[in-house]
Amino acid sequence: MLMATVSCKINGKDQTLEVDPQMPLLWAIRDVARLKGTKYGCGVAQCGACVLHLNGEAVRSCVTRVTRAEGQKVVTIEGLSENNDHPLQVAWQEIDVPQCGYCHSGQIMSAAVLLRENPNPTDQDIDRAMGGNICRCGTYPRIRKAIHRAAEMLRSGGKRNGTDL
Amino acid sequence: MNGGNKRYTGNRFWLTACTLVFGLGLLVAMAPDFTGGKKPRELTPDDNPVIKKDSAASIKAFASVYKVLMSPRCMNCHPSGDVPLQGDDSHLHIMQPTRGKDGKGISAMKCANCHQPANTPGLHTPPGNPNWHLPPADMKMVFQGKTPRQLARQLVDPEQNGHKDLRKLLEHVNDTLVIAGWHPGEGRTTPPLPYAEFKKAWITWIENGAYAPKK
Ligand code: FES
Ligand code: FES
């Protein structure tokens, strides 16, 4: 198999991955970089479980080729904050958002981009930004509540999100 | 959730790789004539692309143009609302992304988060292009619901067509995002005319005066 070397920054650290160039970024992150927080749900960009940040954008890593990360910055749920204290993570715990939990790294990574671009989102803004993240357990009302809570924390001087790590 | 990309395995890689190599070879061998059988003239910025005023020829050509532009591959990204359409039945895009200011989506729902620079392999996976977008919010270039007359008039109006004069409009047929309609990815139909025929009709419509039909 023809292998490729992909050099990128993952959660602030320079990494070099020896991978099949066709490999989805999701598998490179999970199986090569051994970061298991980013989840596999559908594999076809339909559910949002695999969302991570590529140069600050909430890409679906299941359909993103690993080679797209060459020379770029990747942030996964593990790198969103140093001590799991990003306002979204704090709000998620405070409100006890997850049911089974499977969708939530994707939910939080999407919500982080929303709050970066819109620090004071309305319910409609949240629905629009989060419409691509499915939760089979139906935790949507708590997700919405937690995003409002995190926005509040950010507005009152809480920690900024770490997408620019 | 169904998935064409369920598990990434070595076998699957080789199958995909072989299919791609074979498919690419086949594509090269069968490469369509993108000149439309008629090369557009090299135009300088001062050239008027209209060669003659022939309303009958122009309107006849526009009938073919209209058929293509109203097909799902073109119309789905020219919706009347702010949510793109999807599928051969032009339903609202399932996760309801919105166009945003620049047509590239908003926050976690930007087009390029899913739509890669090239088509993603697999059935009904996101089609790709390096510049995937809708028209911007200040110039929506709606196709959905337009009659031939309305659409033709909109297409030639720089206030509604992205500030294109007729020369730029003529060249727009070569835009890679336009051409992407004929490479829509597995599970999607292509527009009702081959690209070459569409291109020929587009050029004929404009070169003969870019007339709008009566209705
Ligand atoms: S696993 Fe990527 S969107 Fe579902
Ligand atoms: S909490 Fe179970 S899928 Fe979202």
C-alpha cells in the first residue's frame, strides 16, 4: 500500500502521521494518533459525531481525507481546553447534558464554532448551527440550554475556546 | 443512518483505489468534448459577445438552457429560500444548512465542512468542489420557481447575476462549479443535456442577443 506522510499540528503538538493517503481524517485521529474522543457515527457526513476542528472549522472528519490536514491545525475534543474547562464543557457538566454521550464530542465541537462566531446566539441561531448534529437520545433541549449557559459564561469573561491552539 | 463508508479497511481501500484508477482511465478515454463543439471566441474586455441579433435562434437556444438550469443539479443550489435543496426531488437539504452572508454557510454548518474539494466516494455521499457554495445573501440568483422569461431576464441583469456583463456571463459556462453538475457523484442524475450541448446552447443564446422568451 502506498503510504503518505502527513505533518500537522494536533491539539497544539506537531505530529507526523504515516498513513494511507485515502484514509479519512477520523481514522487517522482515532487509530493512528490514538485520540478516541472523536466518534464514528455514519461515515457519510450525516450525523456530526465525527466533528473536529480543522483550522478552526467544524469539519466532518469521516469524509475529510487525512491529506487535507497536511500543514494544518487539527483540534479534537481532547484539545478544546487544557483541563476540560472550556465553558461548553463546564456547562455540559453543570446541566448534565449527555444521555448515552456518544454524540457529544461532535456536539461540543460544533457548538464551539457557533460561539466563536456568535457569542450571543438565539434559539434559532443554535438550531441552525447545530442542525447537522444528531442525537439519538434526543438531548436537544439540554444541548440548547447548555449552549446558552456557556455563552453566558463567555460573555462574563469565561475562558475563550481553544480552537486556535 | 446508512453508510457507504461504514468501516475503513484495507480491502475496502484497494477496492476503492482500483475503482478510482479504472474509473479515471475510463473517464480520460471517454473525456467529453467540453468545447461544446464550438470554441468560444477569445474575448477582450471590450468585446461584445453578441454577434448578431437573432431573437428566434436566441430564444430557441434558451429553451435548452432553461431545461438544464431548472434540473436538480443546478436548481438545488439556487433555491428560493436560504436552505439549499437536495436530491433528484429537490427536497430541502436534510440538516437545513443556511446560505449565510457569503453563500458558504454559517458557523458549524459551512458547506466546506462536508463538501470536500472533490466528490466523496460512495452512494449519496457529499458531492465536492473546491468552491462549493450558494449564491450570496445579497444576490440570491434564485432559479427555483422562475419562468423561462424571468430566469433569462435575471441572468442578463448585472444587478441580479453577480455583476456579470454578457462577456463574463458567456465565460461563466466554464466555471468548475457549473461543470460539477455533470459529475454529481454516485446516486444522482446528471442534467438533461450533455454538458457540450448545454454549452453550445448557452453560447448560442448569448451570441444571438441573450433574448428572453415571452413567458
Ligand atoms: S460519522 Fe461523520 S458525520 Fe457521521
Ligand atoms: S446522548 Fe446519546 S446520541 Fe446523543
